Amino acid sequence: MAKIGYVMNYAGYGADTDKEWMKRFGCAEIIEEQQECGLRAEWDKLLGRLNKGDELVVSKLSHIIRETRQLSYLLEYCRLKEIRLISIHDCIDSGNELFPETRMSDILNVVALLPKEAFDVRKSSDAIRKVKSRMRTLSPVDYNRIGRKECVVNMYKSGHLINEIWKASGFRSRSSVFRVLKEAGIVLNRGRKKG
């Protein structure tokens, strides 16, 4: 009869207090899952490892369940294997020991809010995933382009002639050197090329 805790880490949620609660409760093992992996492999492994009479402690039902059909599956699974299910923030204990003040209306409220809360959890992880996908990573070609532009600007500031900069940079035309200097905000102040 093992006590096992499961925590889903997602953006904006501090799981440290839940892990402390689980340690104080006596959980021998606390499984922590990152939400980036959308398949929840650790949760599936945990369900396969649970034995008859074990105690499963979760931080909140909406963190582990995405819809009410999954809730009915989990409750039936726990009933058949005689697993005690404890949800910390929902104040639910299937053993009726930890949260005696929990009423039936509280449990019905948790079930009613489950789809909305599960959607909010998924939405927060999707937003992070979208931001990460929009972030542009620079390719080696981009790094070479940036390095070449910096080289042109530094050579001009060091006093090199435009022809020397042009040959060293590898540009095909001198106008590319002037374009890079203009983009960098360099005021040309040598010879005929002023402005």
C-alpha cells in the first residue's frame, strides 16, 4: 500500500507547495510531469504501476483529466483496484478521512468546473507552445550575414578605405557596403562619399 503523488507542472503554477503537502502526507514517491510533453507519459506509467490498496495523491483533478469521460474512467479504475484518490485543491478524499468538511455540493461543483479548468490548463500550455514556435532561430547563414555587417561597420570606424572594406567583406558591389553602413546609422564623412 504505497502513497504516490503526481504533480503536473504547467506555466504559471507553483507546484512546490503541493509537493511539500505530499511529502508531509507521507508519499514515498512524487512523480512530476512537465506539460511540454503533451502525451503525459509519466501519468500513463503511473496508472500502470498502481496496485490494489495504493493511495494516489494529485494536486487538482483538472491537472490530470481533460474531460468528464476521463474522470469516470479514473473513478472506475480506482474503485476496481481499491485505490484511494486524494485531490488536494479540490478537497476530495475517496477514503473520507482528510477533508470531512467537503460536502456533496462541493464535489458536484468540482465536476461541473472540470471541463473549463482543463481547457484553461491546455490553453496556457498552447500559448507557450505558440510563442516558442514563433521565435525565430538564426541559421548559420544569418550569423554569417550579421558578422559580415559588423565587420563592415568596424572596418569603417577603424579608418579603412571603402575599397578595402568591399574586398574584405565579400560583397559583390560597393553599394552593398554603403547600404550596410547606412543601416547601421553611420554618417559617411570621407572624401567624395559624404552624407
